[in-house]
Amino acid sequence: MDEHENMNFEHELSERFKALDKNIKIPEIPDAQGIFEVAEKETKVVPFSKIKRYAAVAAAVVLICVSIPVVLGSVGGVSMDMAANEAAEEPRAVQNESLMDAAFDEPAEAFVEEETEEPSAAPKDGFDEAATETVPEDEEQQKSISGSDGNVNSALEEFFRENSATASGNPPTGGNDGDDITSVAVDSFGADLNKKREIEVSVEKDSVSVILRDKAAGNEVISAFWVEGTFIGSGEEDDYYVINLAKKITEEDFESGNWLPMAGDAEKGTYFIDESSVEVGKKINSGNMNIRVAIHIGTGDYEITAKIF
Amino acid sequence: MIAMIGGVVMKIENDLVVKASKGDRDAFSDLYYSCYKDLYKFAVYTLGDAEDAADAVSDTFVEIWKGISKLRDPDSFSSWAFRILSTRCKREIGNIIKKRNIYNIDDLIETPSSDAGNIEEDIAESASLASALSKLDGEERMIVVLSVLHGYTNKEIAEMIGKPQGTVSSKLHRTYAKLREMLGGENNG
């Protein structure tokens, strides 16, 4: 087939498409008001995430409550009542701790690993040195449990109060969202996972789109979503495919209440990730956030966690 | 200013996008009514089911309303909307495969009005193209519709559907070949 034939065919196809397009039956367009109502309803569903947030805070409170007697006991002994309470709380505390571990331990590890592997990635994308500062996991974890009051907002408020002058010069949103970037870079990975899965990660300037397919079922899409953030790196970790991103929180974002990274998929729509998925150290030094997305290769379920420096 | 996104079909007033992004519901409603048809048709081509298409478009507009305040460049509204819709459609295609639904766009074609020229020929042409489309997979339909009907470049389509540009180019090439075989063979025979 030569180029001329191709062009003729494309022209003919275009004309046929236009003819078909004119004949497609359009149903009565639903009232736009319905869109607002659904959006509001979905926004009101957010309390579910708030419940999760409260649950996480409650878990942290239980942990702290349990930690205090333990610390006191190690320093100066503990009364029988406290010991009894401690014993009674322990199973719950352990359970909660394992939940907390699931949320925080692994991400922290991955952040450290990723930063070590690609030290130049974040600065290249406009992050300051503090963003890539490697904090020993244990030390940071200790800070998070013993030092943080569990309120990410208050920590950010303190950071912006102290760094207002410098923070005001930050870009509006996203890590590398400077005006000088005008083109959208697209990258992809086509690694076979478990020989039955294929994952594609499309990298854009301030987000990534992920599509997980089941190769054994006619490339059926089993998971598709996007997450806000500047791509840092990705790779397999056991049964998960992990993507690391970065985002800078600006004072403007914080004041508007929209500082949490956005994500979206077909089921949840566009949403801000839950605040309970965000870990913060004792003190925020840069306002940079590392975001970790872990996709289960088998089920397509994904979890987004973040850590603010 | 009216922007002709993609050069063919979807007309978007940037002013409406800007106002909608600031929470203006009237502007968003105007935007909704002005681009509903194009998004619906795209969903119909991709999914081949009126109800699924309408649901996908409604969901897409909910997402658009929820996320439009974050849209910085009004010019990118159209491609952003298609991107949301294509993600919806991809998920829906998965469900269709699971449910073993049949793609049947023929039912969605209406009889042209009497002043539309040769009605029989028109219907036959539309039906043959619809039939050919039904033999493509969902992604091929998305790509060819965005390219041929909406005039997007391969790079733009790659960004919309989350595929590498090279993949889009090769898929489009293969899809052309398939359509040519199905439609061309018909013409020649």
C-alpha cells in the first residue's frame, strides 16, 4: 500500500466517520444539576476517609498511651494498675501497630532506597537538597511516633509560619511545575509481571498514569488510575509494583486546604489521598513530600502513602 | 475566544473553562451541554452501548467538576476530558469482557432525515463502518476515533490514553489496515 493510497483511504475513512457521526443517536442530555448533586454526594462520602483518618489517629493515640507506660516502666517502674492496663491493651496495641507498620514502615524503607538509588532525580526536578536528605528509617520512625502530635496540619502550619518568606517563592503546585516546562514527557515500562500482567506507567510533568492489564485475559484492564506527583522511580517489590513520586507543598496549597496529593480512578473518581496515609516527622524542613504508590500485581489494588520532610 | 481543539469537532470556549474552574456552575453547565455530545459519541464508539456510554460520560463530568479547579491551562480541557473518559471506558471495556456484552453500535444509529441525500446509501455506509468498528478492540476504536474524527495527533492520543506514542502509532497503522481490509474489500467487491 503506497502513501497515496493511504492518504486516500484516510480521507475516505474520515468522510465515512463524519457520516456515521451525524447518525449516532444522542439521548436526551441529563440535567447538569445532576452532576453537581452526584459530585456533592461523592464529596460527602469523604467522611468515610475521615473515619479512617480518625481511626488512624485513634490508633496512634492508643499507641502513645501504651508507649508512655512502657517508657515510664523502663525508667522508673510501673504501678500494678498500669501494668494491668498495659496487658489489657497490648493485643489491641499490637494489632494497631501492625496496621501502622503496614502503612508506614515499608514506605519509609522504599523512600530511603529510592533516594539512594537516584540521588540526582529530585534536585534535577527542582527540589532542594532537603527533599532528598536520607533519614535513617528507625530514627525517623521514632520521631514520628514519639515526636509528632499526629496532626500533619499543625506541623505544616508551623513549617509555613517559620518559612513564609521562602515558601512564598515556591511554584503553585507540584514539584517540577515551573513555567519553563511546556512539553509533557511520556515514558513507559512494559515489563511482564508474573508473566500474566503488564503494567504501564505514563509519566507526565506532575502526575503518573498507571494501567495494569491481565495478559491472560485478553489484556483486560484490571486497574487504571493516576496519581499527582513528580516521578522519581519505580520497580517490582515482591507482589507489588512500587512507584515513587515527589510533590512540594506550597503555602498557597496548604492555606487552600488542597495540599494533599490528588489521585483518581474509575471507582473513586478524583480524590485527595487520605491524610491518614501521610506521615510527618517531628519537624518539617522543606515542605517536600515523597509519595509511594504500591500496586498489587495480582489484584490491581493500590495503596498511596506519603511522607513529608 | 473559541478554541477548535483537535481541529475537527469539539469546540470549547476557554472563557467557560476559566469560569468553571473558579466554581461558576452556570459556566460549567454551558460547558457540559456544549461538549456532552462529542464525549458521548466517543464513549459510544468505544463501548458500543448507549447506557454504558451515558454512564461513562456522566461519571466523567462529575470528575471534571471535581477536578476543574486544578486545571491550569484551559486549552488542555478537551484532552483532559477525553483522558478521563478514556480511563472510564477502559475500565468499562474490562467489565464488558467480563459480562460478555456484545458491542452493537448498529442499534445506536438513527435514520437520517429525508433531506440528507441518499438515505439507503447513507445508512449502509454507516452500518458497514459500525460493523467494522465492532470487530476492533476497544483501544483500537478509541485511537481511530480520536485520530480520524477528532483530529488529535498520535502524541496527544498517547497522553490521553496513557500509552507510549510509538504504540499509538503502530496501533493506528494496524487499525487502518484492518479497516481498509474490512471496508475496502467491501467496496471493491
